[in-house]
Amino acid sequence: MSEVVKKEDKSGAVSVRVEDDLRQLKPSLEKVTVSEGRTTLNTQALDIRKHAEDCLKTVNKQQLVLPPIEDLQKKTISKWTPCLEKISDVKKQRENLPGAPAGEQDKLALNICLPNKRSIRHQKSGKLLTDTHRKRANEAKGDRIISGSVVNLQGAESKGHHILVVPKEDFGTDSKSTCHEQPVCKTKAESTYLRADKDCTPTETPAFTTTSKSMVPRSPQSLPVDIPRYLFTIRSGQVDPMAADFCHFKQCFVLCWSSVVDVLEALQKLLREFAVPLAKVGGERLVELSHVWDSGWSKAPSAMPVLSVLENWEEVSELISHPGQRYKGEGGIEAAAIHIQSSWRRYLARTAYLCHCRRKWAAGTIAISWLMHAQLCRVRKALQARRFSQLENSRSRAQHLAANWKRIQSFKRTIIHIPSLGYSQRKRLNLRGFDILQNIQMSRLCDIRDENVEVIYICPQHLGNDILDYYTSLLKCDGATDGADTTTARASSSVRRYIILTPEAVDYFPTHNMCLSTLLKYSPQTLKHIRNLIQGKHAYIVGGIAHVDDLAVADELGLPILGPEPAIAQHYSTKSGGRRIFVGAEVDVPPGQGDIYSLNQFAHFSILVKLHETLAELMTQNTDVQRWLFKIDSEDGSHGTAYCDTCHLSCYKWALQEYHRYGPELWNPKCIQETVLLRYLDEIPEWLTHYAQPAKTSCYPNWACFLKTFLRQGGVVEAYPPSNSVTCLTVDLLLEPGGEVTMFSCGDQLHGGCKLEAIGSIVPQSSVHPETLHSICTRVGRACLQRRIVGYVSVDLVSFLDHNTMEKKVWAVDLDITYSNQLAMTQMLLMMTGGTLNCRTGCLEAPMPISEKCCEHQIVPKAPVGNLCAVIGNHLFHSDLSMLYNKVFLMMCKAHGIRFNKKTKQGTVFTLFDSSKRSSIGMITVSEDLQRALATFARHLSVIHQEISIPKSQGETNFMEVIKEIEDILQMTQNKLQREAKPAS
């Protein structure tokens, strides 16, 4: 038996030597290269084959003996619980063996693989046990198993097979047999190694139950389980080779030690590098990782798989994860230096890369910017050339219109009305309901009262059928007093002589607040429709506030514009520009100063100082003026107006005393005014800050906001008339291209809550003598013609009684180069009454109905002409009007007797210009005299207000302000009549 042990030791030594040689052979075999279809090996590595053959021969000649069990009562053999997933079903194997008898199939159940690499190669060849072994296994039934003997089958050994000899003592009376492990070295009997599927893991042999026919495995639930863990310790990255736990682990896994060594070295190196003081290694996990290392990884794995073999891997992982831990271990200084150098090189490379990226981005940005600049320059030049071409064509057509104006007016012609508001973009975007504001002049349709005129009206919004039906019925009643047949013919003709078009671009730009000319410019279908309508006819365009897109539309249609060039109109439409025209026309203007602005947008302080100095000089020269107005150049009406009263100045009374002390004749020298001037300069800044206020707070909430815009855009400082009774009037002129000046309309302004804003007028005007008015308007018109301003112009005047001279003065205060709202409403007034407005006499004359009936053969006498008076409301606003549809509103007015009588030419008529919001209307009331017209207008407004208003919540409206204004006018008129009646009595 000792000889056997010696042989076993020799076999173990040879196995270890073979394993070491194979481990050294492994890196050499990786140098195998394949070239031209042949395999070339390193010849030095082939010398190991001889050692391997010697080892195989020694092992093949070895006799395998299981150690006898001396005392079964003292020693218990640990029993192995089989892994059912790796043990094949014996019954199925017997059934699937072709041609094998039942006896032979039972014998195959004893086939067991020994734990060495050679047996794995035999598994691949398909044989594990020799035929002799199978014969002896069949004979080993019950107690016939050879007890404590050594079976040496040379034939089986020569074929590389192993025979497992089971001692007889292993079989008890209960017919149980146990297959023990093969001893490789001096180890415990309960440890066994079965290598299957290229694994080298410690397992235990299964126990079998011997029956009369076959051996059947026991149930695994009935066998105890004792799985060894093979723990050993690594301290400071080094394993103690003499430690008992490590020696035991090494002896158990000696056959696969070469693979385990690689993993163990990698683990030790990792622990040394991170200065891990203590690590507990699980041997089984280490062996499993070595198999994966051999079969799958050509490179060393990451730290986490290696650390997974540790029992205390959580503590080790936490230690390794500490910042800087790597530099405390083996090679830490070199690793730190490498890391510093690599970080520095990375920083340099990253900095250079970012610099390169910035330069590349800058170069791309510069290139794109240059390309965009060049493209914009080309586009700008192209637009300038196109606009210059449009301007030249417009001038040429304007000259043709001026030369043929008289002839065109005497023939049939088409007027294209484009009520565009060509304000600046900033101003347009700040206006609410801009489309409604552009459609207020819808009564331009009434130009068809001239039978030679056809009207094409461009509407800035889509109108509902209710408004279209209303104007269709309204335009049939043109105030004619001819016979019934003639009236019917004229009515049908009037309907055919107007058309309303809405540009399709209205739907494309619903919220951009574009002027109507721009919308029409981008509406090719509408332009094409207009070209078809005017083909072969005399036609021209009547616009609104001039815009550069007016020229584009006129060029597309090939028509002249009855108006000035946009640049000229914008220059003289400002407050300062109008004042220059008035001064050039030699008409009276208020004391003031225009063109208060600076070309330098940052010189606000200098402009403010100039404003204070100018205001102080004006106040010193005109001490009787009690209110001063500040008007922004680019604004119209009262939107850009503010005022400040001199009564709030502490030195104003003292200045008046100084003025009266010297008298008007001695007050003009500068030396006398100097003391008052200096006093004003001291108090004006604080006076304006505390007491100046905008006329309409909806546009500018306070003086600071107004002053900021005033200093940026420039403006005018003017005096308000020094009188308690001031009347404002508006006169509309037509500056014909042929050079004639015609007064089309004149009326006294009707104000609302703001005394500086006109929301209506009284036609005809009665505040200024007609001849004086005609003289002023003629001079203004000629001054405009000299500056190439043609078309429709609106002039605002103020009349008041000068208390110093007790004479009536008229000042020209504003000039609007546009088609005014008053003129549009006057056209409807003349159409409804069938009359004419004679501004030279100041009378509105209309034919009166004939009361007596004439016989058939009697000549119809000419209708008598009577004088009428009308009150016009251009823009009446009430938020509660939106609750009623237009048809319902008209029916309500008709039920209250608010309508127009076609026979008497008196009554009330409305203008509707909004289908969606329906909060604004226009209204005209016609009567025989001024008092009755004013009273009727106020009464109708009051009725409408009461009908549409909700009792508990009053809507936003200007109805009540207009009513109050009319009541004041009626009171003043009544007082005047009473004063005139007293001397007569």
C-alpha cells in the first residue's frame, strides 16, 4: 500500500510539473500566426511535448485504489448530493441506446469521470470506461464487488481509461453502494473533484441504491450537504504560502493550479496597488473565476470581477473607491506621476482643442456674417433700385394725371379707395383694433353719388352679410328727388357701381397690424382682380396716410396716386412740418417753437435743457397764455399731446405784475424780460415734473413716459388760446393735381372727455366767417402745392376772442395730409340728403320735397332748396354694443324712431364698419337748425345707451361725454340767443 502512495506522490509531482509547463506554454502558443494557409508554431515551445507524454504514461500505468475504510462506526463517509441538472437521466439513456440490451444499458449507469484534464479529452472521444470495466461492473452485484483490491487492467490503461474500484465494506446490508472520490494526494476522504464541462470544482460522488437489476441514484433530499468554501487570507497584498488554509486550498485544486495562480497574482497585485491591509478570499469563487479567465478573457478583467472572489469585498471596494487610494499602494508614486502627466497633457490638448474650436467657430461666424452682410447689401441695393424705379414711375403717372385731370373728372372714372394707415411699425403695434381703425372710413363708398364714378373699396377685414346688406340698401337711397322710375334706375345703377374687396393677406397676417397697402401688396389675387376691373378705364388711387408700399401697389396696378410722395407726406405730416407750412403760408399760428429734437440720441439732457430754455422764453414773451401744449411730432390728434397750466407756477403772479408794470409796448426788450426769464428757468423743471400731464393717459400714463418719447422723437411747444371760449374746426381741402384748391368739407369739432380730441363735428361750421376761412385755406393749400403736396389735406384751426383787442383770432394748429374721417362722413351726409356743402357761404343746401301734386301735362317745378344742419359722430364707442348683432341694433333703433326720413331729408343714419367686435359705430343726425340737430343727436345717443347698458355694470363708452359736450353747446347757444334778444327788446 505504501508503494501505491509513493506512486501517487510521483504522479502528483509529474502532474504539477506538467501543469507548470503548460502554463509556460500558454503565452508561447499565443504567438501562433497563420500565413498563406499554413500554421507556424514556435519550435522552442514544442520541447514540452516530451514531458507531457512522460506524464501521461506514468499516469496511465498508475493503479487507482480507493482507501479502505477501517472503522465504519468511527468514521462516517460524507455523502454527496448530486446536481440533478448535470446528471443525465439513466432511464432515458437506456432507452435511447440503439441496439444495446437491457443488461448493457443497466451497466452504463456506473460510468463516472475522473477529475483530470485527460479524462476531459476522453469525454470528447465519447468513452469514459473500458469494456472490461463494464463487465466487472455487471459482475459487481451485492457483495461481489472486489473488496480492498487493486485492479490493474493493462488493456484499459493503454486506452487511457480509468477503473474505479469500490471497496466491499462500502455496501451494507441495506444494499447501498457509494462511489468514492479518487485520491490524488493526501487529503480528506470526503473531498472529491469531478471535472465536467471544463470545470474544476470540488464535488462529492453520488450514492446509488443497488437493486437486483440496476443501480438507481438516491433521492437528493435524503443526502446531507457539506460544501467546503476553502477560505484563506491575503494581508497587505501578499498571501502566506505556508498558511494551513492556503496549503489546503492549493492541495485541493492542484490539477487546475496554473489557472488559479494567474487569478491569484492579479488579485494580489490589485490589493498591493490599493494598499488593502486584509482580504479574505473564497477559494471556490477564485477557481470559478480562473475558468472564466482561461476560456474568455484575453486581457485582464476589471477590478470588480476580481474583487468578487473576496468574502469582504464590500469593505475592500469601499476602500479602493476612496480618492487617492491608488497612490498609497505599490507603484503609487509612479502612478501619480503618470496621472499628473496625463492630466497635464490632457489639459494642454483640451485647451488647444477648445482654442481651435473657438477659432473655427469664430471663422465660421465671420464667414456667415460676411455672407449675410453681402447678401443683405445685395438685397438692399435691389430694393432701393426697385423702390427708386417705383418712385420714378409714380412721378411719371402723377404728371400724366395732372395734365389730364380736368378731362378725367368730366368722364367716367374708377376710384380705388385704400384707407391705409401708414404709421410706423412701433405705433401700429401699440394700437388696439387696428383693422377697425382702418375701416372707419367705409363711407367713402358714397363717392358713387356722382354717376360718373365707380368705387373699388379695399376693406382691411372680412365683412359679414349684415353690413354688406346694410350698405346695399343704404346706397340705393342716394337722396334723389326724381320720379319713381328714375329713382329705381339710379338705385340699381348705384349698386352696380361699387365693389368691396378684402386682400387675402388679411388671413396670412392676422396679428401683425400691417397697414392696408402692405396687405394689398402681398395679395396677388386681389391685385389681379383689380386689374381686370379697371382694364380700359380711367382710374386712380385715393389712399390714406402715405406709406412706401403705396408706390408698390400703384406700380403693380399701373395707376397714379392722388396724393404726395410718401417721403414728402411723412416730412410735412409732423407737428413741426405743419407749423413750417403754416408759417410759409403766412397764416397765424400759436406762439411756440417747433423742431425741438437732437440728431444724437444720447443727448437727452441737452434737449431737455433746450426745452426748458425755449419754454421759459415763450412764457416770458406771452405772459397772458395760461396753458402750454407739448406735441410729439410723430403722433396725430391728441394721442401725443400733453399740457401744463401756468397757474401752478409760484412766480406767475409776480411775472404778470412785472408785465403790467412795464406795459405791452416796453415789455419786448430782452433786458427787461431777463429777470422774469431767469425766475422761470429756476421753476420750470419742478413745475413740469409735478403738474404736466398727458392729454390721454391711455397712450402715455404719466409725464415721465411722455417726456421720454418727446425728447427722442422731437416735437413742438405751443400756446393754448388764452380764452374761455375756444372753438376748433376742421377743413378738408382737395389740392388738385392741376393746381386748384377746393374746400370739400368744414365743421366745428365735437369733443369728448378730452378737449383736445375730436370725435365728431357740426356741419357746416359757424365759428369763423366763411370768407376768412376761405382765405386761410387757400393760402395753406397753395403753400402745400408749392411743396409738391397734392390730394386730400385736413387743416385744424382754432378760433377765439382776444380779450386784449376784443377781436376774433384764428390760429392754424395742425395739418394732416390724408383723407379725414370728417370728409368720409360728409360724403355720406351729402348722399343721404342729396345736397351740397357750400363752404364759401357756410351752408348745407339740400332739395326739399314738393308738397303739391302736379298734373300729367304740367311741368314739374324745380324742387326748393333748404338749409340743413348736421351733427356727425365719427367714432362712437360703447363696449355693450357687442352684445347686439347689427341687424338687431338697427331694429331696436327703428323701434325707438331713430331712423332717417328720405322725404324730409332729416333723421339719423349710422355707419357700420365692424362685423366681429361691433363696439364702434358712426352716426349722422340731420335737422333744419343747429339746436334741433344737437338735441336730436344727444337724445338718440341717450336712448341707445339706456337700451344696451346693463344697470349694475356700465360698459366702457364715450356716449356720455359727447352728450355732456352737446349739452354745454346748447346752453351756450341759448345764452347767446338770449343776449342777442335783450338789445332788440
